[in-house]
Amino acid sequence: MKIKKAEINSCVELLKMIGLRIMQARKELGINQRVLSKNIGINFTSLSRIESGKINITIDTICNIANSLNKPIEYFFTNEQQGDIYKTLIKLQQQIIDINKKKQ
């Protein structure tokens, strides 16, 4: 079963949202990407691509970022300007479950 384009777009938007929140938190602390990337043990280029929403982020990496930026994990999944994206996560989770059911 193919993943629909709308599902891919939702994932891309989610990655962009998380990246934006990482960038906001980093700037609040007044640190640059090189400092944060060193603190969390990834290379500068990877952090730059995470912040721009161009690559997936692992749970481990987001936990390390949250710890380094003194933010709860939930911070990265909310945005005052665009509303709560937990709904998007739940929707994506349900879409994955539905796809997996159809594959069986």
C-alpha cells in the first residue's frame, strides 16, 4: 500500500514545526547551532537540517535537545502561533495504524 501525498505532507509539516520550536528555544538561550550540536553530540549540519525540517529526528535526539535547552518534550509539539499539534501527531498515528491494517 502506498502512502498518500497528504500523509507525507503532514509529516513534513510536523518536522518543520519541531525544527522551528528547536530554533526558537535555542535562540531564547542565546546559543548558536554549533554550540547546541556539540552539546547534544550531533554534527552542525544535522542540527541545521533538523531545524529546517529537512530530516527526521529521533526520539533520542529530541530528548537530548530538550535536556540541553531546558525544555520539556511537549514544548516541541506545541506552537502558540499555529495551535497544538498533538492533534496532528494523533492523526498521523492513526493513519499509520490504518495503513498497517490494510497491509495485513
